[in-house]
Amino acid sequence: MFLTNLLPDLGLMPLRAIAFQTMLLMLATSLEAMVLRQRLRLGYQTSIRYSASMNLLATTLGWFTFLTLERLLPVELRQQVISYILFNRFYPNGWSDRLPVVMVVTAIGAFFLTYWVKLQGLRSLMVLLGLQPSPATASGDRQGRYRAARNQTASSQPSLTLAVLQANALSFTAMLLVLLIRLVA
Amino acid sequence: MIKWLRQTVTELYTLLLPPQYFSWQMVLYLSVFSWGMSLLGRLLGASAFTVGLLASGGWIFLALGLGWGIQANQIKPFGLNLAPWVVGAVLCMFVFGTWGGGWLQPALVSWPLVSFGVAAVPHLVSWDLHWKTPSPAVRQQLVLLFLLSLLLSTWLQFYFRLQAWVEAYPSLVADRLDQSNFVYPIPGQAVPLPAGIAHLTQAEALVRSQLEGQPWPSVERWLLNQEGQRQALQTQLRNRPSPAPEDRLWDLDLGVSNQGDGYQLNLWAVWTGPAATEGSYYLEKSCQLRPIPQPISPESVDQAVAALPPTLWASFTCNLETPRRPGHPSTAAHANP
């Protein structure tokens, strides 16, 4: 009896969003862990931990961006966002013609932003775990810092950049495929 | 049987009265004592500061005692360490609950983060209150835990954003939500009615006040000015005493057709906002306008007047139901004239 009273009070719950997000996060984490393991020669557990941290960071920042932007958008665009979230379709209003462009630009922007966030996240994580002494603390003087930065650029940085780019591309492709399958099915 | 009973009593005794004074039960008792004292203080009319201090002590001892107790008894469902979450919940209730008003939202949204803080503090601060650096493995674990609690917090924020949308656009929930990738309507719940029904009732009252009991010729004149009446309905909708953001998405319209010796007046509430189906929907209220002879009151019976053809007056009746139809009334009118 308590439950039947409670459910209507709770209102709309984003249960599907939580289920989908959990699934997509696991998918992306495992795929990116594979890429990181091959490219950076890491262990199984380490690569999974790195990839999970990267993806969780990108997801939470994405949510924060969405929640903030949703407040700032013009009312008509907000209504389109609501329409997409509640009914999985857009409805005809003043923004209908521009929506495909907005969607494509948002998707491309999201790809590069997540890539940047993941790269920075992974670098900070490695610094935090003490794997790569950050250039500033390694040596005080300007010359040493320059050398350290140069060494880093020469040895580990390009492979890290490329690995994260490849991992991000792979997980985005996989998620796009899942969304397409969901659209068709 | 007696042996089992005695054993249970002994266990209960040690649970309620632990052998050491430095134990979680004692902290819980302190909490209860603090509560009792604050209640006593309130009854005796102590200052608000004293009562608040004692109550705060009660909350803090409750959080400490619960966390200690759960940790000490190794209550770990599904391998999950429950203690930080319970302590975080108690702390959030304490901090935000004293605010009053809409405290539930900030309390729930910050709950995962506070719980993370509770879980992280033992790793970051030593017993003599100095910072300490945990090992890299612990650091990695803390990073993951922090990000997970952030994600939980954003999910809760999204939940509250959904409630804000429903509050601003209540008619959205009256539609089918099963296509959504985000929300899941729990089956078996009562689906609310769209606000358009209330708008139609208001429109009916407005039309009734203008038509009922009026002479038939003036009614026909009223009907001629259809565009003007439409605008009057819209103005009434826009100037509602308690406007909602979704009012702008409702369009009121009316259509007139001949029916017998009177007219059929259809009032429409057209939804122009987000909808589950292509081409949206509208609600229809059918009303009948009939000419009726003037009711003759016995005092004013006059032979001369009675000989004249009776003056016709309008009677206005509306159907109670407001069927929901797909599309737009202008296109539907062509389909079935």
C-alpha cells in the first residue's frame, strides 16, 4: 500500500536513462580499455581502471554541461529538448528547420570535447597516481622543465594522445551503432 | 527452547549493554540523550541556541553511531560498504533539513558527494588530524568512487529537472511516454488529464455567459463574428489567474455548423507543444445552441402579446466528455464535414 502511494508521488523517473547509461558506459569502458591496453602496454586491470575513470569523468561533465545549457537555451529550443527526451521525437516549431544542423554540430562538438576531457583526465590521473612526475615539480629551473616537457613530448605523449583518440573514436562508433540499432528496432 | 531463549537474551543484553564504554551503542545512546535534552530544553523554554546545539549534537552522534555500528558489524550487502552512505544521508538530512522549505532536492543531490567525503576522510586524514597521502591504489579507488558519486548526483539532478518540466508543462505526462529513451512510466499508474480540458471548461463558461438566455437574433449575430470570439477565448486563456508556461502551447478555437433549427458549436483546445504522435492532437467539446420560446410567466400573460409569434431565446447545452482526436481541427473538418 505504501508503494502504490509512493510511486505517483515520485513522478517521472529517468529509469531508462540510467539503464542505457550504465550499459553504454560499460560498453565504452571495455572497448577503450582494449585500445589502451594495446597502445600503452598496460595491464588488464590498470587499463580498465583508466578507461573507467576517463569515461566516468566525460559522462559527468557531459551531464553538467547538459543541465547547465538546458537552463540557458531559448524556450523554443528547450521545448524541443523536452520533446526529444520524453517522446524521442521533435515537434514542429520555429526551430524544426535548424534542428538537423544543431544536432550534427552538437554531436561533432561532443566528440572533440569528450576527447579533450578524456585526454586531460587521463594525464591528470597519471600525475595523481605518481606515474609521470609533472614537469613543474620534476625540476625547478626553466631549462629542466623545458627538457622534461620535451622528453615527455618525444616519448610518451604522442602515443597517449593517439591512444585516447583511437579509444574515443571506437567507443563513439560503438555507441552510435547501438543507438542506430535502437532506432531501427 | 529455554536454552535458545537464554542465549537470545544474553545476545540482546550484550548488544544493548556492550562490555566497553567506548562503543557504537554508547554513541547512539548519547544521540538519544542529546535529543531528549533538547526536547526537555524546548519544553522548559530554553534559548533557541541551546536547543539547536543539543539537537545538532543528537544528529552528529546519530551519524557517528550508525556509521560505527555498520562498520563494526560488517554489514555489507552485495559487497558494498554501506556505512558512508548511511552517514552521508544522516548528515545531509541534518544540514539541509534544518533549512526547512524545499530541502529535499539539495539534500538528495549532495548526498552522494557527502557520502564520498565520509568515505574519503579516513584515507586522507590521520587520527591526529594531519593530512596523509594514500597509496596510488587507494588514490585510484578514490578517484573512481568520486566520479561514481558525481554521476549519481547528476542522475538525481536530472530527476529533479524532469519534475520541473512536468510542473511547467503538466500536459506532457498525459501523453504516451513509451517511446522515450530516458524515462520509464511505471505501468498501472493513473494517467493525468491534459490541462486542455480545464481550458475547455473555462471557454464553455465564457460562451455560456454570453449566449444563454439571450434573444436568438443576437446569438446569430454573435456567431457571425467567429474570429472575434476566437480571440476572446484566447485572451481569457492568456489572462488566467494562475498562468503556467504551457498555456502558450494551447490554442483555443471554435467551429459552427447547422444542426436542425439550431447550431452545433464545437470548442477546440489544440495542443501545439511536444507530443508523442505525429501531428499532435486536440480536444473537442461539442455544444448545442437551440432556439426555444420564451418561458411565459403567469403574471405577464397578455392576450395581445400571446397572439404574436413567440420571441425565441437561446438555450446552450454542452456535452460533458471532451474526446481527444489526432491532428488539427481544420484538417479534420475537411475529412468529415
